[in-house]
Amino acid sequence: MARLLLIEDDDSVREALALGLRRQGHEVRTAASGEEGLERAWQEPPELVVLDLMLPGIDGFEVCRRLRQAGPTPVIMLTALGDDLDTVLGLEAGADDYVVKPAQSRVLDARIRAVLRRAGGTGPEAEREAHGDLVLDRAALTVTKRGAPLPLAPSELRLLLELSAAPGRVFSREQLLESVWGLGRQEDIRLVDAGVNRLRAKIEDSPSSPRYIQTVRGFGYRFGPL
């Protein structure tokens, strides 16, 4: 059972999803707007947020960005079928995963459990690794840059740990999709590129000229400070 916050402005969708998730064993609080959702998240932080992108007032993109600034709470966004641009923008805003509407509660439950499993840890290695200005502590699951902690989302941290575990090795997008996100569907490949872009924005001095994560055109990505 997980403590969830469901932010959805459509009353019927919100009530149906909340009921279905409660039947799956989760504790679910709901909000009908971005403002209400943020207020509830500050009052009682959830373990995971299910977030509709198209909200009145503060939209889902901004809600996701504010949640990301506050901490590493995982976010699964709800996106309409065919809204590829919105999906990419939502992932760029910091979402860990997405589910296309209309969402079935059992499918959403499976994605929730997968995200929470991945957020729970990435291995018992008790070692600190220095990569240029970055220091990774795999036991504490922390990353610092020039001594300052970096607020990485769970998927960003897993991506960095995966790439940095084998400096110089080229990882295909398909490999990263499976190892970091636990997914294997080709249509989810955009998660990888969006995750790399978000991670670069946090660890690189110049994300457009990355030092740590290089693109290997036609193959994928590799890690190695230049």
C-alpha cells in the first residue's frame, strides 16, 4: 500500500481512479486543481503523485516542476492519447513515468508499484565515486557537485548511477529504458531522451555541450567526464 495524491480536475475520472486505487490497497487523497494539489502535498507529503497535465489554474507542468523543486517525490502523469508533445514536456518537467488516458486503475497500479520499487533503492554498494566535479555515494544515494548536493529525481538518480557504473560504455536507449524505468515498449523510448535532458540540466555546466553524458548518435549514451 502506498500513500498517493491524485490531482485530476475531471470529477468522474478522479472518483473512478481513486476508487480503483483504493481497491488495490492504496491510501488515496485527491485534489481537483493544481493549487489544491500543491497545498495537499505540502500539508502531508505523499509517497507518489498521480498528476493530470491539463488542470485549471496552475497546470500539471508547473505543478510537476514545483514538486521537483521541493524534493524527490515520484510523479506519474496522466496524458491524453496522441498528445506526444505534452508527454515530452511533462517528462522534461520531471515526471518519472506516464499513463495514457483513459487509464485503468489496474494498469496505473502496476506503474505506481514499479516506480516505487525503482525509487526504493539501487543497490548496496557502499562506495563513493569521484567523476570530475561529481561525487556519487551509492550507499547514501546522493550526488554532489563541487561539494553542493544535487536534487535529483529518482529516475534521474537511477539513470546517473546506471551510466556511471560503466564509464565509457555505450548504453542503447532500449537498455536504459529497461534497466532504469523497467519498461520494454518502444513507444516509451522518449522517457530515456527526456531523462537524459533533465539530468544534463542538473549535472552539466553547459547542457548543450555536455561533459559527463555524451550522445553516441545512432546508438545511445555513454558516461565519462571529458
